[in-house]
Amino acid sequence: MPTTSPTPPETTPAEPGRLPLIALVGRPNVGKSALFNRIIGRRLAIVHEQCGVTRDRHIAQGEWDNKAFELVDTGGLTEFGGPGADTTIEAETRRQAELALDTAAFVIFVVDAESGPASLDEDVARLLHRRGVPVVLAANKCDEPKRDDYAFAFEKLGFPVFPVSAMHNRGIDDMMIHVAEKLPAVVPAVEAVPLKVTIVGRPNVGKSSFINRLIRSPRMIVSDVPGTTRDSVDIPFAIGSGPTARHYLLTDTAGLRRLTKVDDTVERFSVMRTERSIQRADVVVLMLDAALGPSAQDKTIADMILRERKGCVIVVNKWDLMDDSTQKQYTEAMGHALPFLHWVPLVYVSAQSGFNIKRCLDTIDQVAANVQTQLPTGILNRAIMDAADRVQPPMVKGKRFKIYYATQTGSKPMRIGLFVNDPDRLPPAYSEYLINTLRRRFGLEGAPILLEPKARARPANREHQHHDDGPAFHRKKQRDR
């Protein structure tokens, strides 16, 4: 049960069609990310004893006591200019937390009950009192009942206090029932399925700046320090309103270094999260630094995208710094450096100035449409047969590969079933020729295509009609069943 404290102010109604937002705030290492994962019911935020793991805002949908909401995990609020601190990142972390408070319907102020009130807790409390947003205080790390008394020390901060343990799931239900009762009602809205776009690349190529430019908001922390983004962060984003609005779920990921250089536990978690973000994406944006060009690590990242068979767009950022190169020259050089991505569209942008950002988003939309293309069987067959007429299938071991029929069997990625005389006689080079033909014929730039050759079924041979395992035998087994 909570300790006694003044009644918080009334909540304001949520924006029509939008879930109310609950913000988790507090100083570093008090367990905000662990509580975030516990409330939403899955391990989404990285939890580690290292201080300052969470920097950007993490948002996910949750539900408690039949009340739906959005929950945001913010970076730890710290003093600026401490020994060895990067003041730019700490200032941005604080600004991200304050941006979350601007739209929050409710705040869960997380403290460490075990260590007791700290001066930073009092600083955060003063900030929340000035904001006037409804607040409950979660006295975390009360792992057993005898520790609940530690929570009383936080009464002086002026908020309802709940002793909880994110690690052992203690007291959270009481706290969340209290919070759910205070949340504003939500006006139902038609739920749109967003296009999931994941941005990947090496550290410091400008992924976070690119997202901030897209959404026209300083949503992600931007710093010259490599590795500023440590986790995969989802950002809902929409263009327009009503039934014609275009909805996106942008995912900013940690910069991927060569695995031989990854010696930090948090960074290894970041790599795993990036891989999962690629797996669930509809379109993956591979971002490069124009000045540095593609590296061996970019090829490794591209291989991750190819393995997952995802739609892809290559974005060359910081193009405003390339005074001596033309896009034509750069494109030719890219073709030599990344020949296996010749089918992926290339867009030159500047996240700093906004150059080509709209064109980049249009290209992402086009690739997303290409990935979901459904080809009518008749048109597909004509395209395949025309390709076979132009370039005859090869002879393999004295016998020519022959295609009888083609049909699309799936999308995301596009799968084309080929009924042939012998699947083993389809050489990789001819398979690539057929795929390239389909891309040119139907404008499938940026979309992976998978050919699945299958041997055409043949009617049973007459000489097998009287065999024990022939059709008569099968008919007898069916009658017996």
C-alpha cells in the first residue's frame, strides 16, 4: 500500500485517438529500465548495472487493469559536468526526459529504496513539482517485505510512495492499479498498421540526425561521440492525418562495429537488438557516411540485411560535405564497392541541411510497395518465358534446364515458384538473370526476390500400375482407414 501524501493534480484528457503516456523518470541506475520491462511484460529495454545505459526515450504500449497506455523509459537524470562525464550527452539525456514530461499524462518517479534519498532525487522531485503532472513514487529494490520500511524515507518528496521490486515483481500491481485509475479516458481511433523502417549503419554516420530530420523533432540524442545510441529505439511517426495518413515505425539502432572490436556487454546487447530490429522490419535503411564511403563493416551489415531478405534502401548521408564529387561518379564507385547490392536504390541526403529527405522517404515507400507486390500468374509466366527465349537455359550434364510454369507463392520477400524438369540444373548465374529480368520488367527495385524451383509432378508410369506400392495399394489403405 502507498504511504500517505498530498493528492496529485487531476489528469488532463488524452489527445483523441491517442493512448495516455506514462513516463518513468529518476536518476541513473535506480531500475527504470527493469521496471519498464516488468510493466510492459517483456524484455525490451536493455538492463545492465553499468550507469547510463538508457539515453534516448524508449516507448512501448502496455495495459493494466483494462487500461491501455504508452510507457516511456527515459535516461537517468544526472548532475552536469561531473568527473569524466560527457556534458553534451548528459544535457541531451536530460532534455529527452523533459520532452517526455511535456506529453506525459502521468509520471512514475523511480528511486532506489536501498540507498535512500539522494540529492539528485530531490532535484528530480523539484522538477516534477514545477511541472504539475500527476506523480507516484516507486521506491524500487524493496525485494522483501522487511525492506518496505525504506520507502518511508521518501515521503518528504511529496508524492504517493509505493514500495516495489522490479526484479522480483513485488508491489507493482498495487502501484499500477492506482496509476490506471488516474489515467484519462481514450477516444477509440481506427488503428493503422505502420510501415516498419529500421535504420542501420556504422557508428557516427548520422542515423539519429536522419530520424530527427524526418520527424522534424529532436527526438534522438545526437553527439559526435561514437556509440551515443546504445539500444534500438522505436519512434512512431505519421505524415498527414485521417484515413490518408502514412504511418511509420522508425527504429534507430546502435552503430555496428566489427565484432572483434565489440568487447563491452552493453554493446553486445546492442548488436543483438539491431539484428532483431532488422528481422522485424519491412524496409531497412543502410546508412553510409559520404566522406568515408562503404567499408568492410558496411558489407557485413549489408549481408545481415540480405540474410533476412528485407527490402533495402542505401542512404548516403553528409552529402553536403562532398564538394568535389558528383552523384554519378559516386554511384559508379558504389557499384564497384557493393556489386551485390546493385538492385538497391541509392539516395544522397544531408540530415543536417534536409537535402533530399523527402525523396528518401518516397523511396522507402516505393520499396515497401515493391516488397508487397503481387504478380498475376499469367503476366509472371509471360515474363519468365520471354526471358528464357532471350537467353536459353544452360545445358547441365548433357541435359537442358527447362521451365514449365511459374507462380508467385509469397511476398515479404517475394517468392516465385518455378515448376521445372530438374531443380538441380538451375545454375546460380541463370537464377540471377531471371531475378534481374523480373526486377526490370516490374520495377521491383530494392525488393528481394527468391526463386524456388520444384520438379513438376509426372503421371504414374504404366509399368508401376501393378506394383505392391502402386495406386491400387494406396486405394486399399484408404478403404482400410
